Amino acid sequence: MDKKDLIVQLAKKTGSTQSSAKKFLEAFTDLIADNLTVDNKIRIAGFGTFEVRARSERKGINPATKEEIIIPASVTPVFKAGQVLKNIVAENNDKLGK
């Protein structure tokens, strides 16, 4: 599913227009991005947690030259699914035989 499909389904589920659904989705993703730069964690009960994690500087290997390189420290956004979401996914995968 891509963003366009998500907007269509969101509009159907809420009974709103696709234009309204698009505005809502864009506002939601903007709020998550903006708040992760300030708060570093957003919890949505039953769904999951968005947070920022720091990665230390580390050694790596350039695959083209096989030369050892230093990968600089960085921060990256991550999502950890909540138990309710995990259960829903597991239940649906059981139905599909996965």
C-alpha cells in the first residue's frame, strides 16, 4: 500500500473526502516528524511508539573497495509496535497460514 491507497482507505473509513483524508494524513505525519525532533518519543496506546535512537560511531567496510571506514554517529527514527498491533498482525497471519 502506498500513500495514495492509504488516503483512499482513510477517506472511506471515516466517511470524509479524499482531500480531507490527505490533509489529515499529512498533518499526522508532520506532527510525528516535528515532535520527534523535540520530544524523542511519541506513544500511541495499543498501536506503538515512535522514538529517536542514537547510534554510536562504528567501524564498517566499504563494499566497493573492502577498505575499513568509520561510520559517524547518528540519530535515527524507529517504530516499535505495541502489543495490540502485534496481536492483530499475528492473528491475521494465522488466518492466512503464514
